[in-house]
Amino acid sequence: MKTLTKLSAAAFVALMSTGQVALADGHSCTFEKDPFDFDQAEIDALYACVVDDLAAGYAAEGHEIGSVYRDWVPTATGPYNPGPHGERFLNTFVNEIGAEQYNQYAFGDELVMPVGSVLAKESYKLRDDGTPRLGPLFIMTKVEAGGDAEEFGNWVYSGVQPNGKNMGVKQSFCHNCHQAFADQDSMGYPDPSVRLSN
Ligand code: HEC
């Protein structure tokens, strides 16, 4: 009995020091599994852990996109296993102007998103201790042809940090990777397994 009490105390201390948090429904927000191997239930459980903090964080400083993107149109059923943005989980929303076009996930050299389309992608990952760490909101805004953004496919890349502050973004850094999707107007699209049926 005594041993048991000691063990529980030790477990409790360990729990506190890893910063483990539990949701209201009781499930833990510490994940001891390689995120690349997460199944759908684990992906959903992790998203439930961060869903409120993401939106609150991006909106914390009144950022014009960070404050409103959650009212936009989802582009997927939800996040998928970690992807190309720094091994983070990703979940993208699109504004009304771009929604109809984006959610067809179309391709072809003639595909061009309407001017004024904005894509906003939430991101988060797991720390080595298995707890979630919020990442930036990655943003792409389609602008008129003929300006400074022409060399970047008329996209302006930007971002919001999880504390709501603006993220400094080097256009060429983002576009050098996105231009690989040249026949999709430089958009990568969500993983096929989480695309919305249309
Ligand atoms: C190493 C390659 C790479 C780099 C660098 C990169 N991206 Fe992406 N990005 C992708 C891929 C692949 C996707 C599609 C995957 C997904 O959404 O699940 C994507 C998706 C996005 C989307 C959602 C729209 C779409 O379908 O393309 C936004 C917004 C975005 N990235 C913004 C940025 C910004 C801003 C930067 C620079 C800070 C950046 N990206 C840098 C590869 C990259």
C-alpha cells in the first residue's frame, strides 16, 4: 500500500513536469506515438486539444486574417498526418472568394485562383515529450497580375505566429517549394484522403 502511494506521487510529479493537460472529457493531451503513424482517432484527439487555442492565439492581436479565418470554408474534413510544413499537422481554410475553385482541387495550366482568394493554414506539431506545440497560421493571398508578386505566381505569402503576432516571411522561401505545383496555380492541396467530396 505504501509503495503504491509513493508510485502514484511520483507519477503525479512526472505528469506535472511534462506539462500534461487533460481535456474536459478526460482524454489526455500527451501522445506517446510517432505522429506519422497516428490513426484517424488520434488525429482527431490531438486536434481537439489544440482547436480552441489555435484560433484564440492567431486572433490574439487582432490580425485581419488570424481573427476571421475560422468563419471561412474548410478545405478538408480535418487535419491529416504531418506534412511538408516542418512536419506539422495542417488544416486549411479558404475565404468565400476562393472557396468554390479551391475545393475542386483542380489542376491544369489554365487554372488561376480568383484575385482576392485567401488560404489560411493552421499548423501544430508534437514536442519530443508528446505534448502539442502550436505553429504559425500560413497564409497565401492572390493579388492582381503585374505587381511585385508576379514572380511568385501573383501570390503573397504571409503568416501569423501562434501568439497573434505577424510572422516575417521570405516570399522566395515559400514560393520555391510551392512552385513545384505549377499546374495547380502553386497550391499543394490537402492530402487526398481528407479532401471533401464534391
Ligand atoms: C517544403 C515545401 C513547402 C514550403 C517551404 C512551404 N510550403 Fe506551403 N505547402 C506545401 C505543401 C506540400 C502544401 C499542401 C499540403 C497540405 O496543405 O496538406 C502547402 C500548403 C500551403 C497552404 C494551403 C494552400 C495550398 O493548398 O497550397 C498555404 C496557405 C501555405 N502552404 C503557405 C505557405 C507559406 C506562407 C510558406 C512560407 C512561410 C510556405 N507555405 C512554405 C509545401 C511548402
